[in-house]
Amino acid sequence: MKRVVKILSKEELDKRYQLNNKSMAFILTREAIKNGYSIALIEQEGLDQASLREPSKLLYYVRLALESIIPKSSYIEIWGFTDMSELPEDKIYCAFKELEGMATAHSIAQSRLS
């Protein structure tokens, strides 16, 4: 399964939202960054289908994708999805924080409980 996870720089975010600073994606992205979150672009086969069939699977796939690039000693706090406009192409933008040294043995299971 193809998976690409890219943490976007300020310049990349500025370029993406420069023309449409009234969109909900821009507003959510700005709010997330203001609160100390990073924005990741996640591209993975099946994201669109997961969102249509079982929305909780979308969060599961996004968490797995983020965990693939974050050290095992850290915990990932997901704030939310900031831009779903490219979901039909299996791409989604997500605001997250890496909490270093806060790893838990069952982070996926815990996200389902909270």
C-alpha cells in the first residue's frame, strides 16, 4: 500500500492558502498552527473509501501514517483534519503534535477510548 506523509513547512502552507484565505481549510490550519500543531499531508490508498464507509477508520489510517514517521518514544496528539478537499484523491491534511517521551503501549486503542 502506497503511503506518503509530509509535514508541511510554513512556506508550503502559505503557498497553498495564499489565494483562498477565507476557506474553512485556511481557518482551521491557522487555528491549529496558532495552538502549536504541525500540519501533515497524508496520501494513502483507501483514505477516501474509509471516510465513506467507516469514518473512524479514517482516523485510524491517519494515526498509523503519522506513527510511521514519528519516533516510537513519542505520542501523537491529533487535533483534527484541516483540509479534506483532496480526499477523493486519497489525500488529507491533518493537524497533530508530537509529544516527545510520552509514548504509550497502546496508543491506537487509547484513541478509540477518548
